[in-house]
Amino acid sequence: MIPPGYENRLYTAAQSREIDRLTIEQLGISGFTLMEVAAQRAADAICEVQPEPVRVLSLCGKGNNAGDALAVSRLLLMKGFSVDVCLALGTDGMSADAAANLQILEKMKQADAGLPLRFFENALPDRVYCTVVDGLFGTGLQREITGALAEIIESVNRWQARVFAMDIPSGLHADTGEVMGCALKAHTSCMFGTAKSGCYLGMGPELSGRRLLCPLPFPEHLLRQTGGPVLRSLSPGDKSEIEQRLQQLLQGKTVHHKYQNGNVYVLGGSPGLTGAVILAAKAAWSTGCGSVQVFTTAEVSPAYDAHFVDITRKIIPGDGSGLFKADAVRPVAEVLEKRPGVLVLGPGLGTHPETASAVRQLLKLVRVPVVLDADGFRALAGHTAKLPESLRLIVTPHPGEQEQLHGFRTATTDQLLEALDIFPCSANMVYLAKGSPALAGIKNEISITAYDLRRFARTGFGDVLAGLIAGMLSQIPDAALNPGLMLDVCRLALLESYERLGRQVKPSAGGML
């Protein structure tokens, strides 16, 4: 059983090893017993996919996940499967539990010469398999795989077999999802006791296949006390739980006027780039907030005539260029001061130096939450240190924008935390790094999307996402806002946008939740 609240928790390799060690030391459950429980879960998963016995290749290294593979081999033999064990690194230096499981198999073969079990050392058998148990490398891998071992992995991948990875696919870094030279492509990754973050980051989603959490008898207090930020996966099945949490905040809320039901302001849309504002504003309006208003210059305003009915416009000062510049900063700040809400800043704003400067000036003045997207985020390059500590900020950069500001395209959890640290307002902000996967994090918690994001690779997705975040956020009482709630809103917006794009329909008016 997985303790309630831990179904979507992710762990690093070091955290997982520590939980394993403390379970052995504090509870007296031996490592061999834990390995047996893990093997039973994996064997059941294999038999679920392959109910009819076949000949299986058990690919083993020297560590404990080789022991897992050897224990699985024994259980499959007992279910009528034939097993070929490939000891790719020989038998010298095997972990104690792996050696013990190998010895059991050898004794079984000695007692029954007709047992369909064969052993091969340092090379693959001369045949092709449809089912492979991967126990070559586990969570401890820190170096690139080369030479004969790389050839073994490449050969198995060419078979296009159903590969069942013990804990994590061999060659995949357990923390980052980086491919360490080469890696096996799994059909199913049997993650033992804890879900490994590397199966969700980097190349993890592509190489891990079906990610199956196989519970081990880890006590809840050890799963809780891991140190470092809490990592969680984010799946469509989480949507209702997040909605319920946010709905509780709205219970008893009294609304006598539209401006008490959430105000969203959108500032962007330089000449030729008004589509981004239209998408963001309509997405915000679709959440059921009370009002959406677009800041625009007189030169750009006519571009919205055919698109906005319920969404109003506020004309800001300009110099005839249609761009947001310094002379409009204070008027915008005064509107936000008079009737607070949530500001979406950046969609289609443009990258003119004077516009970027105006963005930075405005961020020093506003007291409302800001969703900073696209060109608004770009304006911060080299200037994050000057932001006020009190600013409540959600940034939503895509990979190219992240690379410009931070030097990485797809963030790891460590990189996201480092990115947060360069903002003086990091204690009051959410960093939502778009990409595949997307990461949304605050200083003590990070969510990682665990679903296919390829449908998000469309023009305008970021604008819709920013609008949804702002619309949802605007309806939460300002006094209740904190980074955890802001993160929940970002999670819900990610899931809502995924659902909408899956339906391939335009956002329609409806309730926030």
C-alpha cells in the first residue's frame, strides 16, 4: 500500500537509498526481503502483460537491481517461463543480495537439470527475445555507458522487445533523466518503493514507458522526511483534488459586483502581435472571473474591435508607435492601485529596449500579483536583482526564454531552484518552466507534468495558459494568496489547458472550477 498523499511523490536516488537504508535499520526488514517484495511486484507486472509463458532474457549487472532481476527470474521460472540469464559484468563483485539470488538460481538448476534456465556471461545469447528483464544498471549510475555494454543495450533496443526495467531503465540518470551515453527503452519501469524523478525528467518520459510504482513496506514517516524540496508528478487525474482545494477557499465568498469576482488586466500586444493578447484575455474570461481589461495604445486598439465584446479596453499613453513605453507606466500602475486584480504582462508585448525598460519600471510599482509571460520575461534578462522582494510573481517562460535568461532550455529540478534564487521575490513566486515535461515550482515544492505535452507545441498555448492562470488566481481572496496556492493555480491551469487542447475547441465561458 502507498500511504495516502504519497501517490504522486517523486524522489531522487539519494533520497530513495536513504529510505531503503532506514527501513532496514529501524524496522529490521532485511534488504533481501525488500528485494523479494519488489521482485514479486515486477513479476506480476510482467505476467499481466505477458500471461503466456515465453523465453525471457534477464539482463544483469552487479548491483541490487541485478538482484531484483535475478529474483524476478526465479519467480517467472515458477510460473512456467523459460529464462536466459545474461551476467553482462560477470559474477565478481556482485552485491550481497544479488549474489544470494544468483546462488538460489544456481541451486535450482543443480537440483533440476531440466529446468528451462541458462546462464551466459559477458555477452548476449545468440538469439532475439520479445521480453527482457532489465537489471543491468540502476539508480547509482554516474558514468557514461560505453564499449561492450553499450553494444548490448543497442542490440536489445533493436529487438523492440518488451523491456521491464527494474527501478529505472539502464542508462537513464535516476535524478535528471539524462541519458548516460546510451539507455534501454523500456515498455514498463517498475519503480520500487519510490517513484524516481529521472523517469519524469529529461528523456525519462520517452524511455521509461509505463511508469509503475511498486510499493514496498516503507513507513510514512520515512517517505515524509526526505530533506530538500518535495517533488510531485502532475497527472490529469489530479485535477479534481486541486479543484476541491481551491473551491474551499471560495465557500462563503460574497459577490455583489463584477469587480468583487476577480479582475484580470492584460498588457501586451504591440503592432502585429495582438493575437497573443486576444488569446490570453479570452482564456482569462473563460474562467468566470468578473472582468477582463486590456491595456492598449490608441494606435493598436482597433485591432481588437472584431474580437472583444465582454472584454474592455483601457487606452494608455503612447508616442504614436503603438508600443508600451515609460510614459504609460504610471497610468497603468494607478489603474491597478485603484482597482486591484491580477496582471498578465508580456504576451505580444515586443522586445523594443524602451518597452523592456518600461516593464521593469512597472514591476517596481505594482502591488498586485503578476503573471509574467513571453516578452515580459525577456525584459528581465540581466535585471532580476532589481525586482522588489514583495512582488508576487508567476513567470511562465518557454525553453527559448529560459535559455536566454538562465542558460538552460529544459529545466531540471536543481536548475529550477537555482533560477528561483536569482529573483529577490523568490519567497513569493512560482516558476513555471514550460517544456516537455513542464515544471512548476516554489522554493519547497516542485510539480513535474507526467503526461504527453506534444499537443502544447502550438502557437498561442503560452498565452492561453497565462490567461487561465490569471483568471483563476483573480477569484481567490487576496488575503488567502500564498505561494502554495499560486502553485495550485498553476497546476490546475496546466491541466485545464491540456484538457481543452485535447478537445480541440475554443475556450468557452464557465466557472473557474
